[in-house]
Amino acid sequence: MKHIDYLYFNIYSYFYRISQYRESVNARIQAMYLFSLGSGGWLLMLQSLFLHFVKHTRFSSRIESTIFAVAVYMLTASLSHYIYIVKHRDLKIFGKYEDRIDHHPKRRLHFVLSMAVLLMPYAVLLSFALIFPRHSV
């Protein structure tokens, strides 16, 4: 859980620093939705790998897969909102790591790595679609 907290903190601190320099939407909301988008991507990637390699099947239509993806994103967004915003877990995480990040020389690298972790499932899904294309009939 510590690694997930630090990943969330890197995203939250980036949006927090940006919100101090320019007018932007609430940093808590931006970080929470970006984190939920990344976690939804991980769930979709794992589901896609399971369907392809274990079940040897796919969704029967693109509409069905789209509805499933939207349902996964809505579920992760609502869970993330409840955990991070309603229960104020993001403020606890920020308070836990806040004093360490100011003097950390590699905070930009850690942010890039955190973004890479959130974007990696989408790169895998894209490469998966290119390697194993759906043959339309």
C-alpha cells in the first residue's frame, strides 16, 4: 500500500504545485480522477489478458466492450472519490510525504515514473490490439 500512496502523492503534489501558479480546477479532484483513470486502465488490461490467454475469447461486439470499459471507469472513479475525497485519505497521504518532497532532488523523475505506471496499461492495450487485431466479418 505504501507504493500506491507514494504514486498518488506524486500526482497530487504535481497538481497542487500547478494550482499555486495558475488558476486551475481543484488539485484533489484532478489527482483523484487521473489516478482512477490509471487504475481503471490496469483493470481493463488485466481483464483483456485474462480473456485472451485464459478464456481464449473476446467480447462479442465493440458496444459490449465499450459498456464494460465505461462501467469499469465509473466504478474506479466512484471508489477513488469515496476513498480519497470523502474519507480525506489524500490529505493524510499528502501530510505524510509533504516534508520529504521539498528536499528530494529526484521529485520530477518520481512524477514521470508515476505517470508511466498509470499510462503503461494503455500502451499494453494498444500493443495488444496491434499484435492481435480483431478480424471483422
